[in-house]
Amino acid sequence: MKGFWLELFQNSLYSALLLFLWGILGAIVAIHNRWFYLRPLQDRKKIPVSFSALCQVVTLFFLSVFLVGPLLLHLLQPLSSSFPIAGISFDSFSSFIPVFVTFLLLIRFSYSWHKDALFFFFAPPFVENPSIAKNAIASFFAWWILFPIVTFTHQLLTNATLFFFHLPNLPDQVAIEFLKMSLSSPLAFFLALLVLIIFAPVSEELLFRGYLQNWLKKQIGRNAALIVTSLCFAFFHFSTSQGLNNIPIIASLFTLGLGIGFVYERECSLSAPILLHSFFNCTSALNFAYLQGPQ
């Protein structure tokens, strides 16, 4: 039995190690080109994010996810007998609605009540000629470095958890369960991709890197704000249904959060972390759908 765990640990780490070396190669190229350079921090007092605004957005976010979305689903429950529709099960539909509602409410609320902060997130006054293309290139380069390192971190801790707790497997991540449900039809998978590539990245980056990281930056400085925001981002994805899988999930998402937060500080535009988050989710979804498949 001990030999089985050792073989599992070694084989899975081999592929993860290759990915890690790929990420290190990207990091070396980045260092050579001074890609990790951050521009001097501007006057923190001029960041247009108040504690009141942060509390409002956090409250709206969690009310949307845990109250408005589920309430809407409860009202739609009588229609569940009409499913599947175009191959979409009611479970897939019910996973889509809360994220979509959160996305709409967060964008609408920010534009209506905190327009100055929203414009600051995407085009701060101290950045000349902000460019989506430039942010996309920076995000792709960051993905090259981050994706293999995050994958390696997750694989290492997954195998360590399996080994030390003598488990045959771990519960799936909530996002993986969502993807499994979406494989029932092309349209369901398309809706899942919309959630993973557009709605979730925009909503989460607006909350964490936009409001939270900027407000924390005013209070405790850039480096500490980056760490605290990454921790909040990682623990936001905690779920009791994930069991011990929360260990590798939270650790790897903390690593991802550090990278996304750094890209935001480097580019000074929220479009960069949104694109990076989207690239990462898209790669993970396609990897699961076409390489791993449902277990």
C-alpha cells in the first residue's frame, strides 16, 4: 500500500514539475526584461475608494451570491419540470443564475454610485494612454509564468494531502462540479465558459483587486494589501463540500491571487487582472473538458 502512494506521488509530480520549470523559464525571461518592475506608488490618499464604498460593494456581492440569486432560483423552481432545455439541466441553470445576477448588480451599482472609483480602476489619471492591447500582452505573459506555478502548487499539495491522510481521492472543487454538469450539452458548456471567462473574473476582480486591494493600499501599503487581498480571494473559494481539497485549492489560489494582484499593480488597470483571471479559468476549463474529462 505504501508503494502505491509513493508511485502516485512521484508520477503526478513529474508532469507538474515540468510545468513548474516552464513557469520558472518564463520568470527568468521576465527578470531579464525587468518585467517585475513596479512604478512608484502614487499618493494613496487620492485613491477614490472609501470604507463605506467597500462595505456597500462587499454587502451587495454576498447578498447577490447567497440571497438574490438563490431567491430568484426559488421563484423559478416551478419551471424545473420543463428542463432539460436544449440539453441544459436545471442544475446547470441554477449554477449560472447567481453568478450572472452578481455580475449585473455589481457593474450597475458601481457605475451608478461609484463611477469615479470605477474609472480609476480601469484608467487612473496617472497612466498615460491606457491600452487594452498592452494589458492583454502583460496578462498573457503573466499567465505563462503563473499557470504552471499554480498548477504545480496545487498538484504538490494534492498529492501531499492524499499521502498524509491516506485517501484514494479528494472531493472535486466547486468549479469542477459546475463544469461536469455543463458537459451535458454544447450550450450548457458555453454558459459555463461565460461564467468562468467573463462573469466570475469581472465580478471577483472588481471586488478584490478593485475595491478591497485599493482600500487596503490606502491603509497598510501596497505589499501588505497585496497579501491580505490574496488571502481573502483564496478563502472566498473555501467550501465545506470540497473537504480536505480546500488545502491545495486555497494554497494554489493564494499563489494565483498574488500574481493577479501584482499584475494589477504593474499595469494600474483592472482590465489586466480580469484578462489574466479569464486566461487562467479558460485554460483550466479546456484542460478539464478535453484532456481530463469527468471522472
